[in-house]
Amino acid sequence: MQKKVSRIAVLTSGGDSPGMNAAVRAVVRTGLYNGLEVYGVMRGYQGLIEDDLFKMESRSVANIIQRGGTILKTARCKEFYTPEGRKKGYDILAKRGIDGLVVIGGDGSFKGALALSKEYNIPCVGLAGTIDKDIVGTDFTIGFDTAVNTAIEAIDKIRDTADAHDRLFIVEVMGRDAGYIALHSGIATGAESILIPERKTDIEEVINSLVEKERRKKLVNIIVVAEGDEFGGANEVAKAVRARMPQIDARVCILGHIQRGGSPSAIDRLIASRMGYHAVESLLEGRHNVFVGIMNNRMNYVPLENIGKKKGTISEEWMKIVKILAS
């Protein structure tokens, strides 16, 4: 029979994403409601190793649900990849009597939690906090919706300038391993082409499409490129287009880290709150070493050992929609 948790800690790890604060708030207040002591870990696993923890009360998370970033900060921690680093982390948890851990982050953060749990029998629950939506087992990740809306707002403004000057804009969005931000923002802004890591980029097809559009006097075009596209990103696409179509006024715009920041959308606040609540409920119910996701509007609990990144999962239907609507 598993030991009942009484004192838990929560940390944010890896890249920040809008809605992490809402998730922290939900974990803290759900824990307190159920009579648990709750500790915040500063700077992810790095702060855990360095004993940078503090006890959290309800007021600790007041007025944060609307804030981007994370009040607990985040960091990459190479030392935690090592058994020696995880031993340091466990010693801190044991010293403070912490018997449950909630980790908000991506697949790398979950792998760290799984290793810690296996080696020291610490119950862990993960919440998917990543703007890329690249984790198997959930329809949503905390921060994705906000990142997409940020990209949409930027691309809409870029199209105004493209229209004023009859230009081609090649817009690069985040997505090192997954093209969901590019796909969603591209469709929502009427992009003429969308280039993503899940599909091999046929640059000849892209150029031929631009040639055909030029023939039809369609001179305003937007190409949305995920940063991880195998052709090399927006700058490489622009070089290829300019070499073949020097008459086109082609400009590059790389949106970068603006997609990570900003006040989380309603959807991100809601799913973060829901996931945070269920993370604590999972610890209380003995459902350990899982990450909490949402599929078909129902909670989905995926064993941490089954975690993997989504690769090549964007359907042909989506790509057909892109082609038809951009014609």
C-alpha cells in the first residue's frame, strides 16, 4: 500500500510557457484545501539541488493567474541528468519531509522526474507546460494556445505591410521539433504556404506556387515556417526564393521569444487550472508517476515512462486544408 502524501513541492522546468503560473496556483490551492503543506521550488531542478525552496500559502499565488512566465522561475540543469545530481535533489526532499512532487514542463522535465522517482521512490506527477504542443497523450499543452494567438496577431500585422507593398513575407515561428504553432497560426492567418518539421519541404513546389500566384497577379503572400523545418528556417527559404525569383520583394520576419511571453489566454488559464487540480488529486489518490493531460475533454493520465515527443503526427487532412484554402 502506497504511503499517503502530506507534504508536496511544485517546480517549473525547461522553457517557460504562458499558463505556468495558473498551474502553480492550482497546485498550491488544491494542496492547501486538502490539508497538505506545499513548497515552491525556485529555478526548477537547479533550485532543488541547491535547496532553494520556500513554503507556499494561498496568498503566495494571489494575483498570478493572468501573468506570463513563472513566479518560480525556470532553468536548465545538466547536473540533474546525473545520478549524483538526482541524489542531491532527493536529499533535499528527504530533509524537508517532502513526499510528493509536481513538475510543470516538457518531456525532458518528465524524464528527470521519472528517474528521480525510480531511484528514490518519490511520487511524481507531471503537467505538460510547453508552447510546442509536442507531447503524446494530451490534446493541449499549457501555453500553446497563447503562443498561437501571439503568432496570429503578429502575422496579421505583417500581412497589412505585405499588402501595402505587394511583398512576400516569410515568417518564422517557434517549433524546433513540432510544427503545430506554424500549422495553426498559418491556417488562421490565411498563409499561402506552411513549412513544418513533420513534412519534407519541397522548395520547388513552394516556388512553383509563387510563380503561379504571380501569374495571377496575386502579389501578397505569406509563408509561415517552423524554426525546425528541415530546409533550414525562414532565412534559408528566403535565399532559395530570391535566387529563383529575384523580382519578388521578399522579407523575413522571425517572431522568436515573443511567443513565449504575455498574459495567458482563457484556454491556457482553464487547462492549467484543471491540470493543476488533478495533479494534486492524483497524488492523493495514489496515481503516481504519470503526467496529466486532456484528451477529448477528459483527463488522461499517461505513465511518465511512456512519455515521448510527437513526431510526424500531423494528418494529411490538415495539409490538404492548407493547400485548398491557400489557392
